[in-house]
Amino acid sequence: MRDRAREVYDVLVQFVIDNDIPVARPSEEKGGIIVGGWSFASGWMMALLAHVAEFPIVEVELGKYVRRVIFDGECILLSTRT
């Protein structure tokens, strides 16, 4: 899943660059991006959150642009039960 997380990260960085997204200002509800994943993609969002600190910052410090992360998925993805 780390590789998938890296792919999501790279897409989001490129989106911020290509669309000249302003830095997030959460207190004003302005700027930045809101990242969402539902159903199967919620696993990718969890992978992104788990691995994002491992990825080098090259062009954009993505954390400054993410205003909110929303995911809606099966609880089983968060479960440790087998």
C-alpha cells in the first residue's frame, strides 16, 4: 500500500502545482484542497495518511495545502480482527 500511497501523493502534488492552489487557511475555510476517499478508496486514504511523512518534500509541502481529509469506508479496514 505504500506504493499506492505514493501515487496518490504524487497526483495531489501535481494537482496543487498545475492548478496554482493557494495554501489552506482552515480557520477561514479558504484555500487548499479537500481529499476524499470512499468505499475501496478509503484504504488508499488511510495508506496516504500512514505513509505521507516518509515521502520527501521536493516541489510542494503538501501538508500546507490539505485543508481536510474525508473518508467513508468499511470499518473492517480499520479493524485488527482476523
